[in-house]
Amino acid sequence: MHYQNILFDLDGTLTDPREGITRSIQFALGRLGIDEPDLSKLEHFIGPPLLQAFMQFYAFDEAKAWEAVGFYRERFKVTGLYENLVFEGVVDLLETLANQDRHLYIATSKPWVFAREIARHFDFAKHFKVIYGSELDGTRTDKVELIRHLMSEEGLDPKQTLMIGDRKHDLIGAKRNGLDMAAVGYGFGSYEELAAESPTYHFATLAELHRAFLKG
């Protein structure tokens, strides 16, 4: 693939944050008097902006959703962000892209302060030129706005830029900013969710994604 600039989503694309996110959601709900013992029922929180997710999945008004986000962060910033796993093969992929002299960026709706700490802790920050995320006040949690900001700040050519992600939000953000998009099937978005956005590429596995870059 010819792209000079590669934007990666974080959760579900580079790492599996399942344990840290779901346990922190469980903690936040518990603080609000809601008991949810089954962590698998909270996996739909992985990917979308948290504020909107609390409002959508639990019908919270905005004030209560912000309260939930606060409780979530109380646990996540201390414990949850380290309950994370880098997907097998990610480091090899990033090294391949670096050796091809491509420019790599992270574009995540997660607050940048958390994203940069995750990348530092798990030792893959060195592969990225800049890690972009949202602000703690909710600014740029929307992927359309986030990618637009990144493209403007870095002066990137959309025709030379590819967005890689596992949820529809990544694909919508790319499409509305004129970027080609690669959907990956090993994360948290279903095939149906991703296919509905008509991605430029659809890779079922990380190995398939890696092979596509090896072909040029």
C-alpha cells in the first residue's frame, strides 16, 4: 500500500484494553448504584466516546454521564490503563512500517494523556510521530473532529493518508475527512458494523494487515 502517513486507532487496533475498560466501567456503575457482574456485557463501551456511551447504554442525562466518566477515570488512571495487552504482531507491524519510512500517528477518542501513558508503558510510543487523543473535557472525542484536527496540525495530504481502526467511528472519521480506511476484524467491531461503512480495505487478522504492507 502506497500511503506515506498511517493513522492508527488505539483500543481494539493496537491493544486489547478489554479488562481495564470493562472493570473501570463496572466500578463507575457500582458507584452509581448499578451492579453489573458480567464484564462481557460492558464490552460495547470499547471504542465509542465514553460520555455518549453512558448516555446511550444507560439512558443517563449528560450530567449523570459526566459523573460516571469521573468515576471511570478514578479507577482507570491508576489501574485500568495498565490492564491492557498489545496484540501479538503489532510490534512487528510497526517496525515494518518504520523501516519503510512511513509516518505513523495514533488517533484515539481516549484522552491523549491516557493514550500516551499506555504507549509509553507498553513501549510502542517510539514508533509514532505524535499521539493524538481527546481532551479530558470531551473536546475531540468525535473521530471526525479528531482526525480533522490531526490532519490540519500535521499538514497531511489525505490522498497519502490511511486510517486503520476496528469500529465504525474510525471509518466514519476517515471517510468524512477524505481518507482511505482499513477496517480490522480482530478488534471489537462486528463484520456487519464495519462493512456498513464500505471501507477501502477489510483485513480479518493482523497478519493480513501486515502482509498488505509488505506487498508495498
